[in-house]
Amino acid sequence: MTPGRHTPDPREARTPAEFLARLQALKDRSGLTYRELSARAEARGDVLPRSTVANMLARATLPREELLTAFVRACGATPDELAEWRTVRTELAGRGAYGTADADPDADTDPAADTDPDADPPEATGPPPAWPGHEAGVAAAAAPQGGPGTRSVPPAATSSRIRRALVSTVAVAGLVLAGLSVVALLRDGGTGRAGRPSGTPAAVAPAVAPAVGDVRIRVTGTDFCLAERRGTRTGQVHQVPCAEPDFPRYSLATVGTGRWRIVSDHPDFGPGCSGIPSGGRIPDSAYEDSECGDPSRVEAFALEPYEPYGTSEGAVRGYRIVPVGSATPGTCVTVVGDREAAWAKLAQAPCTPDAAGQLFSFDRRD
């Protein structure tokens, strides 16, 4: 790791809490998961259990020097950078600075770091929507009726003209869209998406609602299911053909009203949970499997049904996986990159109106 503008500087820490915050930033900057940090430390001959790292970063007290050394080395720090971390730790310990960040009134605070992982994300507020033609109608109604040099316009006539203008606009837009559709049809040689004849519906299994128990999590509208890549330690979740064996096996458990935990059973690493690292503070954080109970991860989700506007009631196309308490609100677990390709990754991304790459089915597993 080379020094740079975004390299966390331990010399700026005045309290143990600030020191730990910079250690968390060091991990975030490395881009490594707990599994990868543990593996890198082991390759160097250091001992760095994943659970120990998670507990260290969740506390506000100074870590042991040997733990600090193993962690900073695993994050890729140079020998000089490691010396700086150890020096600052020794200085803080020598001053007896064992209090939390709240004990220092001048300490910088990070609101995202205090996010309750079980709290509902704040709802966005804003002005009421402005419907097309509304302002024009209000202006026409407020205009003076009569008077020198003016002609009184009845309100009914004004509304009629507005309706005629809107109808004309909609008709023109419809013609333009029809023309574009014809051009696309001719260009594709009379076939639709994925080479299917135009107008031929795809054979897609309906979405299955979440329920406690073993599930196979399928990306709706596709033949892809969620899984990890064999032989890796990252815990990164991908979409893979559902014909592939379960790896790992997933199940759903409730953790409160309307909140779920997605539990993984890995053949090599044992039980774990799907989640978003670093409390979701990084907007495009990976969706990954790791040990359950890590206080720095978001492990609770709302599984929200998606019913497009205009469809019949109860016509659920799929379910969004929404991180509960993420420091980046308004996000969904999303298939990123090429959504039609196997091994595309999943990550935290903004929820979109069309929910593209964000809908899942929780198929029962026999």
C-alpha cells in the first residue's frame, strides 16, 4: 500500500475511537473481506481470526500490539506505515487514552458509524408531485376575468383546450414510440430478446414469496441463482446457472417483524450470513457471505414485493432485497455488470423504478 490522499493516517487519531475508525478505513481501502484478511495473515505466518478482527473494529479500545501488527500487515501496509501505526498506538496507550470518542468533545463524529443495523432507513421527503397541466390550469383560473382590453375566458373552455393539448401530445408520443418499435423489430430480424420470435413470451417461473426454511434464491425472469465461486475465500455472491449445485446452501430466518436474515451453509467455512460490509457506508459495497453477528456488517434485510404500476393486484414480479439500516439508504441488492452473464456479481446499488437486476424469488428447496 502506497501513501496517498485517501490513505488513513493514524497520526491524526487523538483517541482510541479515532484510532479504530482509521483502522476501519484501512480495511475499507484495502477492499479485502475478513476471509481474505485472515488468509493473507496466515500466509505471512500471522494469526488473525475473522471473528477477532470483527470484534476489534467494533470496540473503542486499543487493540493488542500483535493483533494490530497482523491486521495492518494483512491490509497491505508497508514496513514504514506499520511502524507509524505501532508508534501511535504506543503513544495513545502511554497517555492512558482509553476512553471512547464521546469523552472527547472535540472528536470528529461519523453519523454513519452510529447507524443502528436494526433501524428502518429514513424515508425520503420532498414537495408533492407536480402533475402535467396543473400549473397551467391554476394560472388560467387565477387570471382576471374581464376588464378593459381583456376578453373573459370561461373556465370550462380553458380546461377543454388543456385537455385537447394533452391528448395531442400523447398521440404524437404514441406515434413516435410505434415508429421506434418498428425500426427495432426490423433491425432484429423479427426476433425479440435472446432470439425469441417477437410476441413469444419467455417461459419464466413465477416468483415465490419468502418463507422460513431452506431456499434457492433465483434472479426472477432468468435461470440464474445466487451462489459463491468454489475455491475462493472472498464470500462474494454471484449469479450462476440454477442447474449448478447449491454452493453454499441458503435458508431464511426472521429477525423481527418484516426483517429477514439470509443464512448460508458453506461446506468449507460452515454457517454464515449474507450481508453488506462496513455498515453499507460504501455505496457499491459487495453483497457477500461471511460469519454471522459481525457488528460492522448489515445482515438484516427487508424482502419487499415488487408490483409494477398498472398490473393486477397481487401480480408480484419478484422481491427486492433491501438492506435494513444501511448507511447508504435507498439501496437494493443488485446484479451488477452484465446481467445476462453467469458469474455477474451482486452488490449494494440504488433501488431503481424498474427494479432491473433487483428482483428475486425464494424457491423452496426439497
